Amino acid sequence: MRLLLDTHILLWLMADSPKLKPRARLLIEGAQEVYVSSASILEIAIKHRLGKIEEVPEEMVARLEEAGLKELPVVSGHAVACGKLPLLHHDPFDRLLVAQAISEPMHFVTADAQLAAYSDLVITV
């Protein structure tokens, strides 16, 4: 199984946070490949700059490879797919991540239950 992690799942994983549920840990550990979207790095950079999170984007990027995570770049096909999604969720980062998962295809791991309405590829943990 190939997984794409939602930004909060990535942050919890990298911080070894207890917020990351055992089911999510098992999915990640058992996956063939685990991806992080470049959109998540952008989201982290913006939130860091605004003082909403402490994670430093450069440090996060450096640690991704060490953790065995692969980067999924945002390409034009993902942007087009995002624009075709129904407006079930208003966070543009979440919508883009879902569009990437659907386009690739790969399973999208999130704690946001609202996103499950988009596709069977969304796994809510």
C-alpha cells in the first residue's frame, strides 16, 4: 500500500507524538511507500512563519529522507484535480492533498473525518 500523509499526521509522526494513533502508526510501518506532499512542506513553512507551529521547515525536509519518507511534488494534474473536487472541505491544503491521493492513486491518511467524503482512498485514523 502507498500512503500520502496529511500534514498533521506528518507532524505527529516526526515528533513521535501520542496524538498519532496506534492504527496510523501500523499503517505507516506496514506501507510499501510513504509520501509527504510538497504542499505539506509549504503549509508547515507558512504556519512556522506565522508563529503557529515551532517546526522549522528546513529541518523537517532534512529529516524526511532519514525517516524513509518520499516527497510527492505538486504537479499541474494535481492542481486540475483539486479544482474538480466538490466543495466539501474549505481548507485548500487538505483539498490539494486529497486531489493528489486520488490522482496518483494512493491512500491518504488523516485525522480529519470530513475528508473521508471525498474518496474511499481517504483513511481516517
